[in-house]
Amino acid sequence: MSAVVGGAIYVPRADVPVAELPALLLPAYGETVLMVGIVMAIVLVVGTPLGVLLHNVAPGGLFERPSLHAVLGWIISVGRSLPFLILMASIVPFTRFITGTNIGIAAAVVPMSLAGIAFFTRIVENALRSVPPSIVRVARASGGSNLQIMRSAQFGEAVPAVLGGLTIQVIAMIEYSAIAGTIGAGGIGYVAVTYGYQRFDNTVMLATILILVATVAFVQVAGDRLVRWVTPQKRLQRA
Amino acid sequence: MISLLELTKTYGRGADSVTVLDRLNFEVGAGEIFAVTGPSGAGKSTLAQCINLLERPTSGSVVVNGEDLSSLPEKRLRAARRRIGTVFQSASLLSRRTASENIALPLEYLGVTPGEIKARVGELIDRVGLGPKAHSYPFQLSGGQAQRVGIARALALRPAILLADEATSGLDPDTTSSVVELLKQLRTDLDLTVVFITHEMDTVRQIADSVARLERGQIVETGPLVDLLTDHGSPLGRALQPRRGFAAADDGAATWYVTYDSADVPGDWIQRVSADLAVPIHLLGASVETVHGINTGSATLGITARSDEAVQAVLARYGLSGTPDARREATAGGVPVSLVRSGAVPALEGAA
Ligand SMILES: Nc1ncnc2c1ncn2[C@@H]1O[C@H](COP(=O)(O)OP(=O)(O)OP(=O)(O)O)[C@@H](O)[C@H]1O
Ligand SMILES: [Mg+2]
């Protein structure tokens, strides 16, 4: 598509026609949804228990282990403090070890999951911390086992806060998927980078922006609805 | 029945350690309501947590119906906790569960079948008079209703002991009274042993059979409520008396602080004292109530008499105890009483 004119690389301003946008964007959108979906499944399965564990090994938790808390907290902080692009680049050998490749969706899922787990663990920990200690005392006095207390008292009470955090997390993961797009992971981010950025295709750029904004707005509204639904006070006082 | 033997709780180790409970001993019989009072930081909540086994005592023991619960291994502690129901301050209900679902919590933990849970919860809801509110969420309940849910939850596993830590604190007086009445009723019906922890003396007078005062981790005074209230020498008895403002005495009259000092003070004692002394008596302020069928309370009087001894002798004749200069007495009692003219209690002519 490009031609050498006078020694410089010339990129023709041949924007993708509007009619062809769906054919280009829909599969990419599907890839983004798939990527974020897989990552979120992993994040929920690993991050939820990890967050509950982190909260309860902390001083004042159900089974205090200050040293374990310090180590876990430190690992998570490191994971949280690296910018995603750098995290992604720095764990390439690990990613290749796990998936056998360092490009494509599978390769993107590994760093996204790691960053996502670190993110979500903190969200869960934070949500549990906002549950009043008196609730946990009630559950203990009611004869609950640690597992029962964590499930019904701690997590049960924290559900709205966790879902609020989850909404933020999904949006962050959509953003990460776009960054992962730069290593050829596919998805809407990949399209935005290759067409919109490298080829100055304004039509595609604008289309991807619109899609991302709409998606994020939708996730936010859905998340808010969900939080409302699981909070009796908000749900019943709507009328 | 519950007894505490040399119960001691120390937080921290070595030089930083603080002994919050210092060798406490007391016994509460079945069907008895035992109130524990004391200033903030005295160790009341720590005592509650040692009794319901959320905290392990450093030494000493908590014996329930003959079994020492405090020395049980960790595994059996959870089962032991089920024998003590706890009512917490401001109920502490799970906000995402209805009243019924909150009451069901201990039953779920125990692994009771859904059918049995439903039946038992229905029973409990009726017991505490919350039928129409069974499916309300905590935010839809008043403070008193929430506290009733807390009481029902505490009773779910049919405990022998009911422990309440500031269960009525923060409720208005009427709601407090209704919660107190419920607890008294339950005590009678279920033969419960109740340990009722509060810093509110008014509530203690309403509910307690016996009272102990905890100060800096030690029980400084204890006894049956009526005995304490009718013993003018008891600091706890005095602290239990409500202190209200009173009017100033006329010029030349002494201000007397008089307490009911026996179980048989005649109802017309003011008139009789006035007649015996042959001087008018001004009623400047008073608070009298019946506790376990016995009149208790105190009155502040304005009396112009020749000698303090004469007044004291006449008061003693009717089972009363008096001190001249109530202003001094009020301060000595530790409760400052402002000398505002009380509009609510007008000065009355005692003698016709
Ligand atoms: N976990 C703990 N570690 C160290 N000290 C504690 C702990 N819990 C309580 N204390 C101390 O024990 C003392 C008694 O506290 P407690 O909560 O039992 O008082 P209280 O009589 O219930 O007071 P209040 O009327 O304000 O509720 C306080 O000085 C408190 O600082
Ligand atoms: Mg307390």
C-alpha cells in the first residue's frame, strides 16, 4: 500500500470506506470482548479469594498472619505499580512459557490477568475493610465458621462495593486490552493502532473511539444498575 | 446459670500490657437479670467479649451450667458460643438481609434445614412482636425494631444465657422501655440468665435484679438492686438514683437531701415529718419510683428546723436518711446538679 516517493515513506490517505467499517470492526470488537471476558473470569476466580485472604491475614482479620500479609501486600503493590505496558513487556518470557507465544489473544491474557488480579485483590480487600467490625463479631457470636463468616458476613455485606469496584475494573481491562493490541493481540485497540494511528485513518480512529466510549458508558451504567439492585436501600427506595 | 471465677484479661505483653479485667468474680442464677455498669473504658465490652468467648480470658474461667467454657480447645469454642446469645448495640444487622434472614443466620451456620429454619424464625418473629416486619430490610426498621431482630437472632439457638452489651444505648426512652419489657418477659418465659451491660442508670433501675459496678477492671460494688437503692451508704445506690435539678430553699431554710433508706417508707411521709417537726416542709425536687414493688428514690426538701439532729431523727423514724445542705451532698455524690429553679417541680407546702 505504501510507495517510496523521493526517499520518504508515503502513506496514502486512503481511509477505509464507511461501508466496510463493520467488516473491520465487528470481529475486532468480538476479540476485545473475548479477551476482556477471559481475563475477567480469571480475575474473579483468583482475585476474589485472594482479596478475602489478604483482608483476613491482616491485623484484626479472622486469622491474622502479619508476615504473610506483608509479603502478599508487597507482591500486589509491585504488580499494581508497574505501568501495564512495562509489565507486559517485562514478563514476555513468562508469557511465552505459559502460552508458547508472545503475540495474540492468549499472550495478552497473561499480563492482563496478572495486572487484573492485583487490581481486583485490592478492590475486594478495600470492600471488606468497609464492613463494620461489629458485623463480623455478630457472625462469630452466632457460631459461624471462618468460611461462613467470610461468605455471608464479610463478602455478603461487601457485595455492592465489590460490584462497584468490578465496574471500574472492567473498564480498566478494556483499556489494557487496547494497550495489549499494540503487541498484536487483536481487538479494537489493535485496529485503532494499525489503522487509526499508523495509517492516519481518521474514519477508523473515530469509529473505534465511538465504540470504546459507548462500551465504557454501557459498562458503567450496567455496573451502577447492578450495584443498585444488590443494595436493598437503593433498590426499594427508587420509587 | 453463669459464674465468673477470677476472670482476668490482659492485652499486650510485658511492659506494654494493660490489665483490662482484674480477677472478676460473680454468679448469675437462672432467670436472673444481672446488670453491669461502669464508666467508659472500665472494661464492660471486654467483659462481654470474654463471656461470649469472642476473646479468651488471660486467666480465670467462665462457667456456664457447670461447664468451664473458657478452657475449651479452639475447635469446641464455636459450639460453646452457641449456648450464649448476644445482643449487640444498635443491633448490627446484615444490611442486605431481611429481618427474617438476619434471625436465620445462626441457624444457617449450624446447618439447620430450610424447613426447620422457616418454622423457628416464624416463632421468633412472633415472640418479639415483629410479625408484619418479617420481610423488611434493616433500613426499613426503627431502632427498637432492629433491636428486636437482634434479640430474636440471639435467641435463635435457644441459649441458656443472654448477654447484652449496650443493647438499649442510643434508643429513645420509650423504645428502651419496650425493649427492656421484652427482655424481662423473655427472661421469665425462657428462664434465661441475662447479663445486661450498660452505662445508663435509668435502664438499670428498670431491668436489673442485681447490679455490679465495674471500675478500672474491678467490681467495686455489687448487690441486689433494691438493697442498693435503699442503702444511703452505698455509692452505687446513690449513683443509681436519678439526679434532677431542684428549686432553691427559702431564706433561712436548710436544703435537705433525703433518700428512701428502707423498704417500708410510708407514702405520706412528708406530711408526717412536717407534723412531727411542727414546721412546714417545702418540696424542692423529687424522684420516686417503685422497684420490685418497693418505693425508692430521693427528695430535696426545704426545712426550717431548730436542729439538724432533730430532723434526722424524725426522718429515720420513717425509714428515710437525710443530709442537710443538699448542695454539698450533690457535689459529693459526684454528679453535679445545677441549682436552677425547676418549673416542673414547684415548691409545695408539705403541712396543711
Ligand atoms: N484489643 C484491645 N487491645 C488493647 N486494649 C484494649 C483492647 N480492647 C479494649 N482495650 C482497652 O480496654 C479498656 C476497656 O475497654 P472496653 O471497651 O471494655 O470499655 P467499656 O467499659 O466497654 O467502655 P465504653 O463504655 O466506652 O464502651 C480500654 O482502656 C481499652 O482501651
Ligand atoms: Mg463498651
